[in-house]
Amino acid sequence: MTFIAKLYYTVVVNVFFFARFFGKGSIYTMGSDKGKLRHAVIGAAAGIFSSHLPGLQLPEVDLVALMDINVALGQQRAQELGCAFYNDHHQMLQQEQPDVVTVMTPHPLHARLAIDSLRAGSHVLVEKPIAVQVGEADEMIHVATEQQRLLGVVFQQRFRPEVKTARRLLLEGRLGALQRVEFTVAWTRPASYFQQATWRGTWKGEGGGVLMNQAAHNLDLLCYLIGAPERLVAWTPRLLHNIEAEDTAHALLEFPGGVLGYLHISTAEVDKVERLKIVGTAGSMEISRQQALTVRLLDTDIRDFVKTSPNPYSSPGEQQVEVELEAGQGKHVEVYQAFHRAISQGEPFISPGEAGLAALELANGLIYSHYTHSQVELPLNRQKYADLLAGLRDGKGQQ
Ligand SMILES: NC(=O)c1ccc[n+]([C@@H]2O[C@H](COP(=O)([O-])OP(=O)(O)OC[C@H]3O[C@@H](n4cnc5c(N)ncnc54)[C@H](O)[C@@H]3O)[C@@H](O)[C@H]2O)c1
């Protein structure tokens, strides 16, 4: 980059950033008089609330209000935490004007509640999945940009040590040119899991099954480490469970640059091994649920080896290499810390709305491929997906 180009980049990018995130005042002008970020929660009686609590109790946070339609539990939690309670989110936003709102309701409500909060002037951290259909996620991102507020998605698995390390190695090009990715995960669930909450596994209640719920982090990790696929063919059947939507997803994927992939995720199987395997021309790596990262490097890049090896049945030597893992835990509190740094110090946020959209685009694309029996190009046609989902919600399009 020339000196002039660097200067232009620095000035333009910084002016844009400060205009975007500080246009309505820094935390010192918009926050509480304690100079903290004033937080509120929508859906505060949620099961996942306890995972958010450490983030809501960080020193830079002033937790001002909880909101839920479950008054008994919401009020009890608000009392324990010494903050206000509301059962109407409009009233809460108007009276409290929080700097940050976390949304942790069932996913079909994410878009409306996040948009209302952004329009009220708050930064928004929304639980995964960002929404249930891509058109909604587009609108959330559009409103965040228009309101100059930060929209973030809770993808805490990006902070897993092996994920952070894998991403660094990939960015350094340690595997050479990527060739193949395989992701196999079983999130075994008995029927009692679906009976626990009637919205689970239904088209109206969560807009899908395993893809919208358990697999949201897996789809995100694929997009985070490899990039979003361009093309796919998928089968998303209901193999075992008595639910409306898919309990299994099986897909062939094509990523930019011709990288080929395979994905298999199910709540109907038992397989203790979660395996994300990435193969490149210079080596391979495997990430497992047991927080392990195994890296194997070739002594000759396969692109050179095939040209030079005189032995027609040979392959390059391969060594497993020791890799020091990055620090990280994969917990919600790390998402909050990063979100606060993004708001107050201008650090790029690790999982912005666009990351939520990419994972959702993949989930929607897999479901679309199954029901239309077709190969699908991403990005999806928003209207066609909305029509498909509306039909599934009305009981059309049986498997
Ligand atoms: N990041 C993760 O690893 C992770 C893990 C579990 C759940 N989640 C996500 O968190 C969200 C909540 O999941 P859960 O299992 O805790 O659900 P839950 O059913 O336990 O809680 C949802 C809460 O939303 C409340 N609610 C419903 N409608 C509301 C409304 N209109 N306004 C305000 N509150 C309303 C309910 O009363 C309930 O308290 C889901 O989107 C889920 O995908 C994320």
C-alpha cells in the first residue's frame, strides 16, 4: 500500500468508525453517571440467562432492567439483582434508554425485539440464531447501520481455544490452499427434551429443527473458519423424533475457490466424536468437542509432490506438530467483554450481525435445498425462502 493510500485508509476508516459508533455519544456521555454501560435484558426468565449473568456483572456494566412476559421469574431475578423489572419491552426501552440490550427470547422474536431496541437507540446483543429467516437478518443489519448502533450475535464458541488457534493457523496459510472440509456432529436428544418446551422443533416456534437450534454454532464455525459456502445440496429429514422440522441434516457444500465440504448433524444419533476436519495442500487439522486440535503437516505440498514424485503410489510424509493453544474458554462472558470493547474502544466485534446472517443463510439454504429437491446457490432468494417457511408453518411441504 502506498503512503497516500495508507493515509486515506486511516482517515476514512477511522472517521467512519467514530461516526458510526460514537455518533450518539461515547459511553461517557450516553451511559450512567457511573461511566458504565447501562444494560437491559429482554427475555430475562430464559433458561440461558444464567450463562449471561457473568457478562452482566462485569465491572463496566450497570444492569438497569430485566424484561420478560414471565412476570413471576423475571421479577424474582430483577429483585435478586437489584434492578427494575418490566413486562413490556416498549415501556422498558422508553423509560430506561439502555446503552445495550441483550435479546434471549425464542428465535422467531429476535428480529422484532432487536429492531425495536436498535430504533430506541441501544446497541443490541442477540442470542443465536440471529433470526429464523434471512430477510429478517437483512433488516436487522440495515436498521443497525441506519441507527449507527452495534448489532452483535452470541457465538461464544468462537472463543474456544482450539477454534481461535485453528483460525490463526488458517489465516497464516499453514495448511496451504484449502481443499476439503468435513463436519460431523451428533447432539443426541431424547423425546423429553422436545417435550420440555413445546416450541422446540416446530416451524412456528423456531423456524426449523437441529439446524436452527443445536447446529447454529457449528454452521457459524464453518463460516468463520472456511467462509460461507457458495453452493449446496442437502437432505434435512426427520429420522427419529416426533417433531415437525428436521432432526438430521446431511449436505454437500462448495466453498469459494472450489473447496469441497461435507456436513452431517443430527439430534437422532449417538456419536461422541464431534469432528471438524480441514484438509489443505500442505496439511490438515481436526477440531474436536474435547477441546483438542490436532495438526498434521506434510513435508511437501501436495501440489509440488504430484509433479515431482517418481513413485506412482506414493504420498508425502506427514508429521503431527505440537501447537500451543490460544487462551479462551468459549463462554458468554467473553462475548460481553468483546462487545464492550467494541462499543467503548472501537475494536471490531468478533461476531457482528453479518456473522449471524452467514450462519442463518446456510441453515435456510440447507432447508430450502431439501424441500425443493435442488442444488442451491447462496445468497438465497429472500422471498422464495419466506414463501417456503410460510408454507411449512401452515403444515404444507411434508417431508
Ligand atoms: N449461545 C448458546 O449457546 C445458547 C444456548 C441455549 C439457548 N440459546 C438461545 O437463547 C434463546 C433462548 O433459549 P432458552 O432455551 O433459554 O429459551 P427459554 O424458553 O428458556 O426462554 C425464553 C424466554 O423468552 C421469554 N419470552 C417469550 N416471549 C417474549 C416476549 N415477547 N418478550 C419478552 N420475553 C419473552 C419467555 O418467557 C422465556 O423466559 C434461543 O434463541 C436459543 O437459541 C443460545
